[in-house]
Amino acid sequence: MNAALELSEVRKRFGQTEIIRGVTLTIGKGERHALIGPNGAGKSTTFNLISGRFAPTSGAVKLNGRSIAGLRPFEINRMGLSRSFQITNIFHRLSVFENLRCAVLWSLGYKYSFWHRLSALRDAKERADEVLELIGMQHRRNTQAGLLTYAEQRALEIGITIAGGADVILLDEPTAGMSRSESDHAVELIRKVTVGKTLVMVEHDMSVVFGLADRISVLVYGEVIATDTPEAIRNNRRVKEAYLGTSLDEPALAGAHE
Ligand SMILES: Nc1ncnc2c1ncn2[C@@H]1O[C@H](COP(=O)(O)OP(=O)(O)OP(=O)(O)O)[C@@H](O)[C@H]1O
Ligand SMILES: [Mg+2]
């Protein structure tokens, strides 16, 4: 498999507590991968270890075959990985367009010297409008982001995440707090903006997971207990056991549709 992301025996300790306990995971180029697991399992921490917010205590992380463990977030971003956060992360006082343009400029930054600033600004404007269209928010172009509905803010955030053109996209609970129809819409958006890219998504909503993912990894107490196709995960005994008595137990797994 041609890997976009490879984690080998990744561990993370906070003080005395080991939160990530030897995670090994390979995500192929172009794959849509869901990371699921109970609250506190370490899903967001895993994202933080991949995106460079935290350095692993030990283990290796590779992006497109290059080692990234211990690099800074902006370095990893410029190597082609972009992530969204579990909590909405936009500039509330800027317009939708300005939010997107900021994201583009930030990611373009290193390619353009001082002397090329004007062309960078032009490129950024074009790219921001392109993303605006992709996320279907042209009619909100000049609206202050803080005035958008919650679902629109999450859509904007997805736009910000992909604006720089990264080919590996990490989304942390992109449909959290949405109604059924809002999350159906978000699934379509995610599908559309990640065509040809690699997606890793943390998600609690099983219908979103089973609707989008090519493969699923289940994280429990900092360990991956299974990585497989949706069908196999649904029938996996260890996974069913891990979910018993939680909000994602058997009925949720069984009831999820593809
Ligand atoms: N910076 C930190 N310092 C200490 N402990 C942390 C830190 N970040 C996370 N943890 C702990 O690591 C564990 C895993 O947290 P994490 O946020 O990764 O879980 P999660 O799987 O994303 O959960 P949720 O589904 O609730 O978002 C939790 O017990 C959390 O308290
Ligand atoms: Mg989390």
C-alpha cells in the first residue's frame, strides 16, 4: 500500500499517565479513514501527535514517506497535512471570504518572497473564491463568520482546512452538534472536498462513519484494537465488547447504514 500516513508504535505520556500506548496505523493515499472510540480514548491526542501539536514520547510518524515526528505544526502543514479542530476555530469578526483568504495566505507564505507579495495576494484571492464555491457559501462571502449558523461555521472550517491545498486532511468530529440533515449535508461536503485526497476523520456519529469511511480504526484506552473495513468492524467481537454500555454500543453499530 502506498502510504499517506504511517504511525509506528507511537506513545504519548502526560506526566505519569501514558495516554497513547503504542499506536501503529497505516493510511493509504486516497483512503477515507475513520478513527472511532469512546470518549477519552485518545483520538484527538492522536491527531495532535500527527499534526505536530505534541511530539510523541516515542515512535515514528511518517507523512508521504517522510518522518514528521517532532516537527512543528506549520512545518507539517507545509508538507501537505492540514487539520481541523474539535472546537470551531474561525475568526468570528472576519468575513467568510477573509477567513478563507487568511488560510490560503498562511499556507502560501513560504513560497512567496517579499517581492512577490502582490502576486501572492492575487493568488490567495482567487483560491479563496474557489474554496468559497467548493463549500457552497458564495452567498455568505461577506458575512461576518460569527454571524453564521453553527453548521455553516463548521462548513467554513472545512473550507479553511482544505484551503491551502493539503493532500492529507484530518477532521476532528466535523459533524458534532449537528442535526441529522445538517450532518448529511456535511458528509456530502466532506466527500466533495476530499476527492483525490486522504482523509482521516474522528467521528462519533456511526451513520457518518459508515457512510464515508473506506476503513475504520477503533481506539480504546490509547490502543488500536482493530483496523478494518466498515463491514468487518461492525462484526468484530472486540469492538462490540469495547462499545457495550457506551453511547456507541451494539445497537448503534448494528443500526448504522452504509
Ligand atoms: N495536554 C494534555 N495533558 C494531560 N492529559 C491530556 C492532555 N490532552 C489529553 N489528555 C488526556 O488524554 C486522554 C485522551 O484525550 P483525547 O482528547 O485525546 O480523547 P478523545 O478520544 O479525543 O475523546 P473525545 O471523544 O471526548 O473527544 C484524556 O484522558 C485526556 O484527559
Ligand atoms: Mg476528541
